[in-house]
Amino acid sequence: MNRQGIALGLLILFLAGCAPTRIPLPSCQATLDEFAALTQGLEIPAHLQEVDAKKTGEEFDVNQYFTVLTHLSVEDNYVLDYVYFYDSGDSWPIIYAGQKEEEPYVNLSEYEENALGESYLEHVETDGSAEGYFEWVVLAIQGDQFYLGWHANYGDETVLCSHEAVEKVIEQANDFGRQMTSEQEQKALGLDIEPSVEFEREIAQVRIVTFTKWGGFFEEIFVISRDSPHRILEHTTEELVPYNCGVMF
């Protein structure tokens, strides 16, 4: 092959490597539905509803996430756990990654005194696939959306992966608060919601569409380091369809 042919072949390989990989919608939504089902309907245990609450071991185990997010795993010798923040106006779990041989933090105070301040996501690894980086972003967005109290319920951002899911969040929003206009609904149902992942040498760029009742529909792009520990290097959002349910806690 002459030099021009070799150069053309390399260019084709380069462009193919940079082309976005679409995440198939059926399997994508199935993953999201199974992920949401793990925490759906969970009520805050009574013993966590106090300052510096201690867990008993009977609470939801965040490591169950990996039974659904099968392209992810926790770094060797680490396990995920959480302490619980509580006051009269807000309450939510604070997830961290701890070494298996060490005792978990007893409560929030012990965590604040001893934690290194790193994100637990730095100890969650992908298998290198497009699905893996998509699942990593899902975990980053929705991983701590359980046992939410009062104002913390504003954090309801949901990743969407099918038009059926769009229809469902529209119905739920309309039942919960202010009705969407027909124009808002039509725009939402016409969105390109198929997630995509684009690989470059050192980064993976994940494009998704999300919804929150206190903001509407957004396109979000995450630029993530491909090498472990994975970190979010850049995160941009673009409003696609504005909406606010009008409910205030």
C-alpha cells in the first residue's frame, strides 16, 4: 500500500474511534428501571431521623447498585458505605468508599473528622465499555437519591433513556404539581434522548438527557478521565425544555 493509502486508512480508523457510540435504548432503559427499583418506596428509618444517627446494618446497602450496573465495580479492597446527615429541614445519605478491612464510620461526626474528602466515585471502576461510562454517570447523578428528607427532595434529577420514560415523568409531574403546557409536552416528546459516549485517547464524553421537576429537561455532557481513578473533568448542561412544578417544600 502506498503512503496515501496508509494515511487514508489511519484517518478512517481515527474518525471511527472518535465517533459517538450510541447506548441502545431498550437495554439502557431496562438498566435505569432496575436501578430505580432498588430504592423505590424506601422510607427513612426512624433511627436515622436524629442528629449524628448511627446505622444498624439493616438499612439499604448501596453495594446492591452493582447487581444492576454490571459494567461497574468497586476498586479492589474497597466497599461503598454511607453516613447519614439529618436536621429538621434536610436529610440525605453521604456515600463514601472505605477499605474492607477497616470499620465503617460510626456516624457523621466521625466521618467529618477522618474522611479524606475524596469522592467515592474515584473508587468505582468501569470495564472500559461505553455502557460502563454511561452507568458511571448514572451512579454519579442518582446514587444518593434515597432516604431523602424534606428539602433534599429537590434533588430528583433523573436520567432518561426512552420516550416511554419521558411520557412517565410528564405524567408524574402533572400529577405532582403544575401542569405542563401542550407545547412543553410536545417538545419533550420530540427530544433526542438516546445517550451516547465518545472516546478520545484519555477521556470519555458522555451525553445524556435528564429531567427534574424543578427545572425541566436538560442535555448534560460529562467529560470523564478514562484512566482510573475516574474523575469528572468537565460538566456542561443545556436547557432543552424548561419546566417547574411550582411545589415548594
